[in-house]
Amino acid sequence: MRFLRNIALFCAVSTLIQCAGLRKKQNNDLELLVKITTPMGDMYAELSDKTPKHKANFVKLVSQGFYDSLMFHRVINGFMIQGGDPESKNAKQDAQLGNGGPGYTIPAEFDTTLYHQKGALAAARLGDGQNPKKESSGSQFYIAQGKVYSPEQLERIERSKQKTTPEMNMEEIPEFGFTKEQIESYTTVGGIPFLDQSYTVFGQIVKGIEVIDKIASVKVNKANGNRPVNDVRMKMELIYLSKEEKAKLLNKQEQ
């Protein structure tokens, strides 16, 4: 009887291992989006494989529920919306926010193909004076809104980033330049081109980009770090979709 029980146990464990392996294989076949729920609507973000440290960290925090009930604590219309400060979860109305985090930073992961077009998901960080390596906050992020630029304005930004520009908190990047794709994007959709290669972009809003404008337009207290007068909170979840499901979601017209 003991022998039969051992065989049954072995078969049960083997089945569980096989099922786990199947789930892992199936999960690898799915595509990941992050759903960001706000009072103004939902946004869906796609994370880049070109920034593996940032992607893994963001996935970990979202899966832990880290961002749930946190605020977009810094909102600047025509620039960006920022969140991810854990101190915002239970913050009083007049509390100054923006200094909280999980207790660690992430090494910068710059990639010339990832840029601050409207909807870019990027990591906040301390300025170059305190943070010469441009390491990212462990949790705080921002979503680019920005504005549309002319080709002439982009040329001026290129020149300014190719040399040290202390008044703009920019370090010299001699090889800096915008690609044709980036110029097309910045002159039509818009964004924040002067932050390229200075802050790590690790994702992009692929659906719900209009929510950025809605959040950016709320009334803020400029004396309190551009914190919204009425709290704008978020909830995040990981969504795994097949290619067909993802295409259907992204192509679905807004109601």
C-alpha cells in the first residue's frame, strides 16, 4: 500500500510540474501590457525589452500591488504627469510629495530608439548634481505629454545637448541627434525631446493616450510641487494577451 501511495504521490507531483511548465510556456507566448486605471480613464502601457532592469522592476512592483492607490502627485500641463511615490498613498492634503521610493535606484538604461514622444513611460530621478550616473528612482515614473516642436526647435535642442549646458542641467552628449522617425514624431504628435538620453524611457502608452491630457489639465497647487488640488489616484495590473487579443484591444475604438 505504501508503495502504491508513493507512486500516486509521484504521479501527482509530476502532473503539477508538467502543468506549471505548460503555463510557463503559454505565458511566454503571451504579450504583456500594464493597465493603469485612473478616475479619468484607463491607459495601457507596453514595456520595452531594451530596458530589462526597468521592465523587471516595474513588473515586480505592479504584481505586488505597489502602485495601487498611489497618486499622480506632480502634474505639469504641457510637460508630464508623475507618480509612484509610496508616501502619496496616505498623504494629507497639504503634504509635499516626490521624495519617496522603495529604498533603491536602478542603473540608467539609455537606448537611442527609446525617446520621449507623447505617451513615453520613463523613470524619474534625482538631478545630475546629486546623481551624476543618472540612476532612476526605484518606483517613481512619469508619462510624457509635452508639446509639438518645429524642426528648427529640434535643431537647437540637438546643439544644446551636444555641449555642456549647465543652465539646462544637461551634460555633454557629442553624438546626440534625432532620427527621421523621432523628428516626425516630435513635429506631429509631440513630446519632451530635451529629456532624451538623460532620463530612461522604458515603455510607451499604446492605448488611452487621451487620458494623459485629461490628467494634465486638472487644477494643481503650484506652491506644493504641482500637486493636483483633488487627488488623482491609480491602480495597476498586469495583462497578458495573445497577439490577436492585443490587436483587438488596441484597434478597438474608444466608446
